Amino acid sequence: MTQSFDLVIFDCDGVLIDSEIISARMLIRELDRLGVHIDLDYVARHFLGRSYPTVMQTIRTEFGLDLPPDFEDRYRARLLAAFETELQVMPGVRAALDGLALPRCVATSSSPKRAEMSLQLVGLGDLVGPRLFTASMVARGKPAPDLFLHAAAACGVAPDRCLVIEDSLTGIRAARAAGMAVWRFTGGSHMAGGWLPEPEDARPERHFHDFSSFLALHPDFRGRS
């Protein structure tokens, strides 16, 4: 019997918007200015799906780097400037959201400002508001289940009736820890060269790489007759 859902929770970066490759390249560039040399593979393994404070703490710990006081502001400003010219919505997302019969929300590790600006830039401004949930709203970010549980509670839906759409292992772990079904979207530019192996605790129930076929993947998406 096919599991039924009452809510679809979408991650933002790397799922609704093709932003992860831009963010990774910008972080690599900014750290290179400080003498820290990492690559896209390192970013994918250690930072994908995590909040900015967690990323910065990892850098401090791993490289013993005392970041300049203005690093965060400089990085964020350059990233948002890059978003204004380069950011794209994932192909097929607008039609998938418009045709989805179930309630939906967004739960992201991004800051509120970045998430709101990103969604507005790509024409998804209708997702900004009371159903946009960010890591700043909870004590622990992904891979802890807090953000997904907070989003479900705010929407009045039990965790086992939620479906999470994620791209990162960190996000998949968070969804599973929350007791939610999770599917992995693999169509972002940051996954063009393949993706990391999925450990036992980060395996989704399903993979898909194209939102143009999303509504056909489950009977609840178009509404059961």
C-alpha cells in the first residue's frame, strides 16, 4: 500500500533553486584569499546542507583559522550579488508547485534574508512568509531533526505524514531522524558529476532528478479521486 502524505517539506538550496554550486565556488574563493585551499568535493562532504555558523565553526576547527571579523559580511554580500546575476530556479519547479494538491512548506539551513531573497529572485516569492522555516528558528540545525519537526508542528501535520524533498546527506539524515519519509532530488548542478555514497542513516526512499515528472510520482500529489 502506498504511504499517504499530508504535507511536502522542500529544502531550498539545491532543490528549489540551483544555488549550491554558486555558494560552493564563492566559499572556495573567499577562503583561498585567506590561504585555505579546498575544492568542490570537500565542500560537498563537509558543508552541503549545513548552516553558515556550522560551516564557519568547521573551518575554524579543521584549519585553525581565526576568521577576520568582516568575513561573514563580505562573503554574504558577494554571494548575494552573485545570486542576482546567476541564480536560477530548478527546471520544472514552478509547475510542480502550482500543480501540487498537498500543502507545502520550505525548511532550509539558509538564513532568513538569504532564503527570502533567493526565492524572490527566481519567482518563488509566494513561498516566503509563514511557511518558510529556517535554521535560525531552532536550537539545532540539520542533521538534527529540529527544523523539520518545527515545520511539521507549525503546519499542524504529524511527522509520519510528511514527505521531505532533500538533496544533501545532511538533510536526509535530519528527515529520517524526524521520522519522516524523504526523497532525494539529484538534478542540481552541484550533482552533475555524481553524488557521494549514501550511508545507511542517509538513504532516501526514492531518488528523482527532474521536477517535470514530479507530480506523477505519487497519487497524493495530484489529489486522490
